[in-house]
Amino acid sequence: MLEPDRRLVRAGFNLTDILQFRSLGAALSQEGILPVPQSRRRAPLNLSERMAKIRKTNTKPELLVRRMLFACGFRYRIHRRDLPGTPDIVFPSGKKVVLVHGCFWHRHHCQAGRKVPSANPDYWHPKLERNKMRDIKNLSELKALGWTTLIIWECELSDLQAVKRRLVSFLGPPGGKSTRTRRE
């Protein structure tokens, strides 16, 4: 049972009136007329909790590209740890790799990639530069091993048809089938 507010009881209000006030107060709080009580506010996530929510694998852009490839008939392996940089999508038979990069984390030249966090720039600038250097190193190691790479940037996923065309031209027809007819 709800505990009636003692001030309202002393003022002569009965329990029914108090419950009506509470429901009215809750409705006004939701409408933004009354402030939400401190106890009901959701505490903002601290930096550690926000960073913990950022994924390394199976990101939304990566899943979108994988679904697109699968729908086109391509079959692939994901996150091969024996390759430099653990590529997102691997086509072993053609020695081809598709990397799906987030613009911010991998420093793309688009608006999201140029954004620099204002909080703690002494930490962020070197970290993001290390990410960029690591990408260059991994790409060169993959090339030295004979792998061909394609980078899909997160911002490019706004035009899925263009991404699909790039993927198909990079990978060739699905299933390794040639589109050319054989002359006998």
C-alpha cells in the first residue's frame, strides 16, 4: 500500500485525494510541466559503461554488409584470427577480404571521421592515430600474404546499391560461377 504524504494528511486530504495528486503529478512530469523527481531520473552512463557498449565484432554496419552478401549468394568466413587484423569477412577460395570500418574509429575523411573528441584530447588523438597505423600495417601484411582487400566505410552504407555494386565487382559472381558462356 502506498504511504500517504504526511504533509497532505496534516492538511486534511484523504488517501483518495492524495493518490489523485500523485497520478496528476506523474502525468505533469511526463508532459514536462513538473520536474521529474531525482529518484526517478535515469543516471547518465559514465564513460566506462559507454565504452563497454562499443563492439569489436558483429557491429551493425558489419552485419548489414554480411546480410547483403549472403542475400546475393556469397558464402564467407568471419573474423579469421590467423590473418593479420582479424578481417571482418573472408573469402578463402579467392583470397579476398572485406573490411567494414567505422568512420570515427578508423579516421575516414568524411565528417564522422574528422570528428575529434573534445574531452581528453591527449588520450584520443594518439589512440586514433594508432588505429590508423594499425590498419595500414594490417593491410600491407595481408597484401604480402597474397590477399586482396576491400574497405567498406560506415558512411558508404547510406547507399546500399552502390555498396552492393562495389562488392560484386570486387568478388565476381557469387559461387565462383562465371557469367561468360563457354565457346566450344
